Amino acid sequence: MAAYPNNTFDVVRITDPATTLFSGLLQPLRLIDSPPPSIGNQLSWFTSPGTAGENVGPNARMPVLSFILMGWGGLLLSAVAGFITSFLLFKLPQYLPKGMISTALMTYIYVTAVLGITDFALGIGLWFDLSINIFVLIVFMGLISKQLSHSSN
């Protein structure tokens, strides 16, 4: 990887790839105490040892994250994440009805999908939140439409 000369990414220590990948979902659910140090933190600590232990460094983009977690097989994970994000950004609006509520919903989906690109661990937690919020919204709108249909009869 040309962005990390001399195999700099080999200094990153990942104890459990699943915990690292899903920390954005597991920590808010209180299934883990604290997330492991991010890849960006560890790379910054390696290049600037004086910052060791501080929360500094870039977010690891999906291709870098998947490569460090799973080696060359991580490219498949990166492709799947790309397909999901692409669907949320470009195909899903075709299936939504046009209107104010759909526009607000699509804005929420867009922001969530874009954050999933820049920080995948955070994005997984946000995609989980998005699915719960959409479910609650559908149930709420169903109850409202049911109430409106009963009151018009």
C-alpha cells in the first residue's frame, strides 16, 4: 500500500477484528466497555510517539480498515460496504414517494451513508440507528393513517 510506506500499517495491533469493526454499535449498546484504539490513533502514535495515549489521528477509511483487519480478503468487505452505501445513496430514492417527508428521510439516510464512508465503525452504529428510526417512523405513520381513516368514516 503506497500510502503506508515500509509497511507502516504492520504496527497496528488489533486483538479482535469483529470488536474493532462493530465498536460503533457495540459500545452504545454497552456490550463493550471502551472501544479498542482506532487504527488512525495507532498510526499517529507510531509516527509521533509523544502523542501516545491521546485521541489523535485520522479516521481509517474503509479500504484501509478492511485491509488491516482482514488482509487482502478485506477488499470483499470494502466492496460490500460500497454496494450498501451506493444503494442507500442512489437507488433508494427511486423507491421512495416524492414529498416533504421523503425528502427529510432521504436527507437523514444520505448523512448516515456518508458518515459510513468516512468512519465505518461509526457508520455501522448509525446504520443500526437508521433502521430502528425508520421502523419507528413507519409504525408511527401507519398509526396516524389508520387513525385518519377511522375518523373520516
